Amino acid sequence: MSRFKLSVRITALTLAFAGFAIGMGFTKTASAQLLTYAESGAPEDPGLGLLQESPHDIIYFTPEAGGGWAKTRLMTFREMPSVAAQKGTLRFQILGIESDEFIAKWKDIDRIDFWETRLEREVAERIAREDFVGAYPFLSILIRDYPRRPGLKELRCDFLWRNAIQRARGDQRAESLAMLEELHRYDSRFKQSNVLKAISGITNGLMDSMVEEGELDGAQQLLARLKSDYADYSLDAITKWDDEFLKMALEKRTEAIAAVRAKDYRTARRLARESLYLKPDIENGVELVKKIDEIYPLITVGVLQAARVYDPVRLDNWAARRTGRLLYRNLFEIQGAAPEGGEYDFLFGDTETNPDRTELELQLETDKLPSPLNRIEVDVLADRIAQRALPDSDTYFSPWAASVVGIGIDGPQRVRCLLRRPHVLPTCLLQLNVDASWFGGEVGGPTGDYFVESLDDNETRFMLTDEARRGSSDESKPREIVEVRCQSGSDAVSKLLSGEVDVLDQLFPADAIALKQRREIKVVEYPLPTIHMLVPCSDHAFIQDKNFRRALLYGINRDDILNGELLENKRFDGCRVLSGPFPAGLSQEDPLGYAYDASILPRPFEPSLAKLLKQLSINLKAAEAERKKEPPPTLEKIRLAFPADNLSRVACEAIKSQWQLIGLEVELVQLPIGETYPAPDTADLVYTSAAIWEPIIDARRLLGPNGLAKSEDQLVGLGLRRLEEALNWKDVRDRLLDLHAISHHELPVLPLWQMVESFAYRRSLTGMGNRIVSLYQNAGNWRLEH
């Protein structure tokens, strides 16, 4: 290596380098030379690796001075001085040895490659070879650090223009349009005619694709935005698609008018709304919709879960609870949560309890009731209440049987129930479905205002009963309520926005947040949450073992599934992971959380512990089999069933993948439409969304031997009996907290999370109500207004 002379101002060192003068001899290692300086040649092109380097300039020395180069800290000046100004010496610091200050004569310096110049060169070269992914980070640094640099605006415009063209050639129309619009916003004068022509052409192709795929909502929004953003320009695509939507809207309107003349009001309603959606300002569009609604009021409801059974107090079936309220009334109907248990309305009149809560009186007020409810007879009411205490009855409920000692008729309008001991909320024990047989009709006959006219895989039609029509002078009451099954949350939202449905009964939380931004849509939260859990439903040898059930729970990252998969990383108050089977309430002050012990934390995601507990269960089973001289049981695959709705499917697919990571074989079983509990020997666990709204009674309905979990656990049974013997609210709460602790330890069910549900409707629909427990709670008040 040849030796060069340098002058060092601070330390007396010698550096083998091009044309410097200093006092002592010193040689750096070869690796250091390769990184920050060399006596000949040029530095290697680091490519994208340049982004990992600290900002620096490169000094190149003249051949006469011996050649070579050095990477230095950024100079205080950012362009090469004129020849006249290059006098004397230049002081600089070399990367890696910043403690030394070096001096070079200007006559020995050939050129300086400045940092921002290198960035510009990288961007330009990569744009030229259409490497836009590689060019972008260099351009970003320039925009961030040198926003006023001459030529940067042109470079950025060139990047956007060429990248948009490349993406358009690759059929990435949406991305291409976004870049063209960004370019136009950034510099509206850059190749203006070409850019606007490209925006129009890309828009045309994108609109074609969206309309063909049925994405009319997105196409309409895109067209409306472009009309607003480019009002000062004449874009051919805007004119074309304005005309196209008008043409489609006129065709739909013509078909709707023909359907009205044919008295096919269902078809007419759909076509008229589609016409108005395609062209909101179409002539007489609103008037046509209003006319059809006046002739034949019909409301469509988009649902994620279709109903096949109808029961307003079904614990585990969202669709059954929803539609059950439309077809049937309940002897005591929950209206919401109160400081001491739920609020219940007596269907046939009023109730009263004596001061020591050992008597419950039911007072009939039939003169205030509509038909057929006004035909209730006092002896029928007394018989139905008595049957609920008889073990052979279909309506038998053991907590009521344990509470009541006598039922008598006290006059023509009064039934009196004598209780064995004081009960804090006896009305909650009498949530009985009231069907037509209570009034001399057929068993299972509807007592609500509607009946099921027809159903298939996609639709269920509920027709207004003749009795309800005769009893109402208001012709605007809906003649039909049609439930339309939606394949996914996004499908449901699209149908609501397009006007295909008027109401959505259940929303993904992220969709609820998005719909709140739409002026034509109202989003309302249900006041009572649902509790999601996995319920054992077979005699699977290992699922019967609580150690194995603990392994299953430790093997689920519940927080990640809830917040990442279901909430899509959006905050939604009240949604949370649970440690037990009871609701935690929507806040700390929520009375609904009276059964939840907040001091018991949910089990965390611990896959290592899950594997350990799984193996422990296997070992214990093997040891027990050896003692009995029997073959050890094999760990069979776990069949996880879920209802046929998108939310349950997403959750169970995530659970399956996490269980597979701890060595379990899992099979997903989708239940038939409308079913929420599997047939015998078809599944081992079922994903359940339960309405645990009154833990005093729902605890047994969920955990008891005849409940959903069919638990035979002695501790659980003891906890349920002690709860039902509670004499006051303090005892109720204390014993529910004990039952929470027992459930957390024994795991008769695997608690997952609490979800706050929402519904949404178009503001043209009135009479919905705000704090309704069930969607159809106020269906009799629904009216369409325009």
C-alpha cells in the first residue's frame, strides 16, 4: 500500500490515504477502508442498502493526487463551490473515525458526490427501469429531508405519472387512478391534458368492472366524488357514466311501474328502490317509492343468521330470539337491565309482590289488550303457571318448582302465587311463551302480529295476521316483514346502503363504526350484550377432563381473536375477554354485571402450558387405564361446531389454527341454517353466542344438568342450589360470584368474550326505538316515511 501524507489538526496520526499531509505513520484495516475510504477506484453500489447507511457525502480525489475516495459527514455547503472559490483547504470528518478532522487541498479534490444528489440519481435510475418499489423509499427521504430542493417536484411528478401508467398496464386500475389523482392534486399543471385523459380512461374501465361485479355502491360513490373533484374539467367518463346510471335507473323505474299495474308490489318495491339508488335525483323517483309503500307497506331486514325455530327466550339462538318476538309474546318480557335484576313487563296486566316477597299477584287488565291477548281467562293463566312447576310438563322449570308452594285464583281477574321463601325477582322465573293454545287455538299458533308465510335458504316472509289488520286502523303498518339472509357482513352493509334492505339486525363492530359516518343510516347498540363460549356437547373422553379443557383455553389467544379478527383492531366499549360465563356489563357501574367477579382474570394465552396440560391429561388417562387393566384412550380429533354465520366462522377458524399449533387435530363442523346446537355425535364442542341477561335463572339454563352445558359437576350443582336459595340481593350476588369462581376452576363451558351487538336501519324507517332488547320489540310501530 502506498503511503500518503495528511495534516491532522486535533490528533497526530498517520492515515494511508490520497494526497494528505500529517505527522505520524498509521494504517487502517482493509475492512474499514472498504466501508468509508479507499486509495483507488470508487465505492461499491450498495443498492437499497444505501437506505441503511447514515447520510454522507463522498469526496473523490484527482488522479494527480493519487486517486481514491472518502465517505464523509455531510458538508455544511450543499453544492460544489465555483472554481474561483476553491482556494486553500477543505476540512472534513470521515465516517467511522469522526474523532479526527482531516484536511485536503482543494486542488486535490476532483468532485464531491452530495447525499441528496445520490438519492436523486437512485430515484431517476429506478424510475427509468420502472423499479418503482425500489425508487419509492429514496423519493420519500428526499421529500422528507429536502422538500424545497430544485427539481424535486418534477421528479415526484414523473414518479407518479410513470408508476400510474405501469399499474394501468397491469390491470391495477384502482391503484393507477389513485396515483393519477394524487399527481393532479400535487401539480395540476403537470401534463394536464394527458393526466386528465388518463384519469377519465382509467375511471371508465374501473366503473365497467365495478358495475359488472355488482359493486354499485362503490361505483356510485366513486362517480359522485369524481364529479365533485373535477367539476371544473370535462371528463368523458363522468358524462358517460352519468348517462349510463340514468339509463339503468329509467329501465328499473319502467319495470317498477309495470309491476305496480300488475299488483306485484314486492317486485315493484325492489325495482323502485333500485332505480332511486342508481340515480337519486331521477324524476319522480322518491314519489314512486312512496306510492308503492303506501299501497303495500313492506320492510326488508338483512340478517346474518336465518331462523328455523322461533323462541323469544331461547338462550343460545340469536335468530330464534329475534323472530320469536315477532311471532309470539312472552308471559313476562324483559325490557332491559335495572339496578336489581332485569325489568319485566307482565303481558296481561300488572303485578305486585308483598313486602316480604313471599307472594306474587298477577292482575289481569284485558280491556287494555289487543286480540287475541284480551281473551285470556284467569283459570287458563293459573293452570299454565302451575304446569311450570310439574316435572312431567313440557314447560317445567325446576327453580320455579322449588320456589312456589301454592297457586290460587283470587277473583275473576287475579292469580296469587305463594312462594316457599322470599325471592328477589320471581317474575324472571315465569318467562313462558304464550301461543294460540292459551286462547283456544292450535298449539304453536302465533300470538304476535305476524306469521310465517314462506321460507327458503335466502328469505323468510312474515305476513301481518288478519286479526292484526282488523285490529288496526293504520294502513301504514307493514303488511310484510321479509328477512333476507346475507352471506357476510360486507354483503349485509352493501344491501343496506343500496336500499335492498331497510334494517340490519346484527353488525360486525367494525361495520357499525363505519356506518355511523353515513347520514342516511342510524346505528343503535342493543343494551344487553351476548356472551360467546365453547360448550361441550359430546362424551369425548378428553373433553370430559377439566385439565384438558384448561389446555384448550390456554391454547386460544382470545384477546388476539377478539380485537384483531372480530373488532378489526378498532375500539368498541363493552367488548372484552371473559373469565366466566356471565356478562361483565358494559361498564363498571352497569348493573348487568352483578354476577361477574372482576377480580378473576381471564386465563392468558400460554401455548407451552397448554401443551403441558394436554400431556398431563393424556398421562393421567393412561395411568387410570393401566390400573383398570384397560387400553388407554386415544386423543381423537376435536369436532368444533359453529352456526352458519360469518362471525362464528371467523372465530372458529382462528381457534382451529391455534389449537393445531399445540398439536391437536381439529375439524370444523358448520351447522345447518338456523341451528345452533349440533345433533348427537356430530360435534364435541359448539361455538355459542348466549343471551345471559338474567344470571339468577340463566345460570341453571346454561350450566345445569338439563341446561345447555348439561354439567354433572358436583361443585357446579351445589353452586346452583345455593344461588336458588338466596333470600336477598346481597346473597344473590355473593353466590353468583362463588359460581363464577367455580366455573372458572371447573370449566363446564369455555368462556371466550363478551360482544356488544348493534343494529342499523335507514332513517326513512321510523318507530324503531333506541333501547330495544330484541329487534322486533317495537315492530308494530314501524313506519316507512320519505
